[in-house]
Amino acid sequence: MIVRSSEINGPVRESADVCIVGSGCGGGASAKVLAEAGKKVIVVEEGGYYTSKDFDATEQTAYQHLYQQRAGQATDDLAVTVLQGRCVGGSSTVNWTTSLRTPDFVLEAWRRDYGVRGLSSKELEPYFERVERYLSIHNEPVENHNPNNRLILDGAKKLGFRASAVGRNTKDCVKAGACGLGCPYDAKQSVDITYIPDAVKKGATVFANFRANKIEVTSKTKRVSGIVFDHQTQKPKTNFIIEAPVVIVAASAINSPVLLLKSNLANSSGELGKNLTFHLTSAVLGVFDEIMYGAGGIPQSAMSDEFLNKNHDGGGFWLEAVPVYPTLAALALPGFGSIHRELLHQYPHIGATIILVKETDSNGRVTVNDHGRASISYTLRDKDLGYLKQGVAVGARVQFAAGAKRVITLHARLTEFNSPDEIDHKLAASNWGMNEIGLYSAHPLGTCRMGSDPRKSIVDDHCQTHDVKGLFVIDGSVTPTSLGVNPQVTILAIAEKSAEWIAGNFTDIKAR
Amino acid sequence: MNAFHDRVTTRRKFLKETLFGVAFLSVSRLMPSEALLAGELSQVPKNLLFFSPREYLIFESVAERIIGLPRPGQPGVKDVGVASRADEFLAGADPEVQDQLHQLFTVFNAPFFTFLFDLRFVSFVNMSGPDKDSYILDWMTSKFGFRRTAFQALKRVSLSMFYTDSRSWKEIGYEGMFMPEDRR
């Protein structure tokens, strides 16, 4: 069953075989596998539980109820906005459906550089296949791309760059464009309508608006405690304690390390919260003569991976489309005042292409602030800054090749090109410092990284912490490096594999 | 290494960077500057959740310049209730963010700082429109990271409160999302 905090009238005391903190890709998939294996599973989710009937496809409702910090989560210096879901289903409820396997060169780097075993392409193949089948992941036929995605395919093709459709986890999609605001049609096969209901069918219990604040480890069990929030006012209502021999932390690369740091667990390496990667993202906005209307149609169905790992250094960038919702557009456009407002009058004619940098030398860190919440910092270093600059230039060329009349970057000072000839010298003259260029992340990863060496990593190949047996981290925080692709399939596959291992070794894990 | 990214700017460091400002806050509060505010304070809604009445007016004044003045027939900041919406929004923000924003409104508006930053010994709310724009531009493009961060905070709250409201959509040609037939 799924329990909303409105149904809770007093302190909650429960016990289970497995307590999972977080209900996104990592938590949801783990819950399903373990419940199907006959384990008593309790999931606690900080955010609320909403269904398609609650989704009105407005930014106001979605940001307020479905996103971390009402979509205002950012690094401490506000240089990078970090978009994450905060609801049952986690970020899968609000992502743009792109579903891609982990690139082979990434998995090979994990084996080579971090000693990760069991996660080669071949070993993950059955899990990728299972996830793809379960979530109806498929590529869209060419006629289904909206103008904003078609411009990537057309522009890249004209320039001789590789580009193609991307996999999407949808069924009977009506192409409304609301993926990022919660799908009102239940077409997106997000975790809240797939893994979670299937886990519940097998007896799992999901508590919504339950924020875990601490994990304690005793000789007999583990105890997850926290606060129950009123789902309307977000004010504390009561508290909860869940006891279980196995605890899975699946609260994302931002909040999983926060919970572990507050609990003083799993940090003998001193690496907890470090190694944060963002898949750092900026954008170029093309102004076209024709109507682009980037808010409508499938928001993300095409990409160009021409420049990912092109130099065989594990880095590079990737181009994708992005839904042009009005607030997202307003926040991204440069400047302020009348110039900004006039730019927004071009709204229906704007095509937006995002540049996602797979980090090589940059990283960040999550710590705990004085109020017990995440404090996020990030350092963009030279090599990745170089890829970002190159990506913005390539994105602008693709836009022009697809027919844009002018292209605008996300620099704070209006930086626009009226022809491809202007791109290089104008970008060379631009400032790229903190808050001088708009930067985003929807794919924070790596803060509880996996590895064979307990001195350099937090979890082992099965996502079990090196320090505490029976304590697992299963979410995007375990990836040793940036992925270079949207992470949901990677997280789901790792979760299914790790949860299977837990189920198969439960007696042993429990006995330790 | 990139000049602005080679050091980690945590919120704590951000606060430290602004501490020189805090040290002068008590001085700035003594300055005669806000005659215009006095009359307008009575217009501020009661029962604010986050802003003080004075902060409410400062924010509304900033939001008007950041969003841009409307053409005839277009909605403005007051039409959409941007400041009231921001008040409700910020009441739910991280307590650390709240602390910084309270601090920011004092620093941003105080004549001591407008003089320090812009050589004008007048509070922000009492500047002319073009002077306000010039002052905001200085924050946006400042060589000091904390001023650019502050500009970002003000821009994000202002624009979010305006463009999440359906009254702002017609002007830009946004038609809302395609909803299931029984919910249109």
C-alpha cells in the first residue's frame, strides 16, 4: 500500500526485512525486486505521492510539488541549478523520458580505474534488456519528432555529425509535451506507475512525506528514523522509526550522502559526498522564422553523440533538445528588464538545444549545512570548460544549419550570433565564470561511488557499503564517473542487479 | 583553471564574503533615505510569511525592473502579485537561503552600498528607473562573485513568480499544455 501522511495520526513504528529510503529509480526498482522475492519491504519517500489526476501540466504545480526545493535547488553559489524530483517515483516522474544504456567506454573505465566487477556491458545486458522491456523503451519514428528535436537531426546531418533518435520509456504517448511536469496521461512509464505499484502488489509499503534523518546501526538491526511532514503545509507532523536488518539508501546523489554523513556512517574513506558529477549542461537558443513551439510535442526524442568520447579521453559532450516551458525559458534567457522581455516575445520561434558535458576533470561535493540539508559545491576545470565552450559553438552551428536566423547563448550578458561566422570570436570574448553563463544539471551522480578499494570508494560491486554490512546505497550516487548519457536506465539496471544479489544472499547479510 | 571556478564557493564562504557588508548594516540603517517607502508601507499586504514590509517593497521594486515594464495591455508585477507569490514561495525555502536573502535585501537597498557600488547615495527604491537598471546591471556583471550570485537569486525568484502564472503566458504566445479531454 501507499500511505500518504494525511493518513498518519501518530508516531510510526514499523519493522521490515528491508527499509528503502527514496522511491526513485534506485529505490523503486529495488523495492520491486525484493518484494517479489518475498521480502517485507518498507519504502520511505520525502516527497508526496501524486497520480496523473494530480498533474495539471503547469510549471507552478509541478515545481511546487514534484521537484526538490521547488525546482530552485542549486549549488551554493547559484552557478548551477540542480533539477531533481521530490515525489514518489523521484526524478523519473519529472524527467523527459530519455532512456539510454551506459556507454561501453564508461563501464570499461569503471572496471579499469575503480576495480568494479560484474558491471561489464555483457554482464549488464540481461538487466538492460529487462528494463527496456518492462518500461516499453523504444525509439520514436521520424514523424514523431517535434521541430525542436528535428532541428538536431537536420542540423547535425547537414554538418556531417552523427545524430539519431533516443530511446523513450512511454506507452501510448499523445505527444503532449508535459513529461517534465508529471505525465497527465500515464503514458510515461515512470517508476511511480511501474516499479512502485508492482512492489506494492507484492506487499511493499510506501510511506510518502517521510523524511529520513538518521540511520543507526545496532548489533541486531538498523534503525531509520525521521520526520513525517504534512503534505500540504510541509510542516513536521510526527516522527517515524523503521527497523530492518537491511537498509538501502536511495535518496539520490545529493541526499544519500547527506543522510549518511548525518548518520556518521560509511565514510571511513573520507570520500562520502565527494566526486559529484553533474553532466553539466548549458544551452543555445535559436530564433527561427517558423514556429518551433518547443513546449509542445515530445520534449526529448533526438540527440547527437558525435562529440562524446571523440578524443578517447572519457569526456566530451552531447546535444539534446529540451522542452521550452515558459519559466525555464525565462530563467535561461540572458539579461533582465526590457531586453529580456523582448527576447521572450520570440518564445514560439525559439528552438532550444542543450549541451551536456561528460566531465573528465571537474567535480563537486555535497556536505551538510547547519540546518541539516545539502550544501552543494562544484568546480568546473579547464578541460571540461573547453568541452563546454566547444559544445556551445557546435550547438550554435547545428542551430544555424537547421535554419535558425540568430542564436543566443545563456551568458548573463546577451551574447548572440547572426551567422555562424560570428560564433568563434564572440565566444572567445565571452566570460565563462561563475554566474556568467547559465549552467544546469539534471543528472547529479557519484557522491557514494562504487569501487573495489575501501580507501577510495563507499560501496562495493553489489552497492553494499564497505563499512557497514547490510547497509546499501542504490541510486545515481554509486556511479564512479559521469555517464555521458541520461542516467535512468543505468540506475535501474544496477538496482535490479544489486537487489537480486541482496535477495539471493539475504540470510547471510542479515546474519552479519 | 577557470578564474571563478577554481575555488569552492560554499554558502558559508558566500556569507563570509558578504560579512564586510553585514558589518556596515547597522550604519546603513541609520541613513535617511527611505521617505518614499514610508507612504508605500501601508500598501503592503498584512500577514507576510517571509518578507518584512520593507523587504516586500524592495523586492517588488527589483522585480519590476528585472521582469521589465509591460506594454499597454500586458501584465505587470503588481497584476500578477509577484511579491506576494514570492513571499509564499520563500517562506518554504531552506532556512539558510532565507537568512541570506534577508541579508541581501538590506545590502542591496542600503544607500551606503549603493554609494559604495554605484557612487549614488540613495537607496535602490528611491532611484529613477534607468538608475535602477544601471545598478542591477552592475550586480549582474560585477567582478565580485557574491554580487553576481545575488543577482541570480533575485532574477530567479522574480521571473519564476511571474512566468509560472498563467496571466503572463498570452504575451509570449504560450498556450498551456494539451490536457486530457475531461480535464480541459
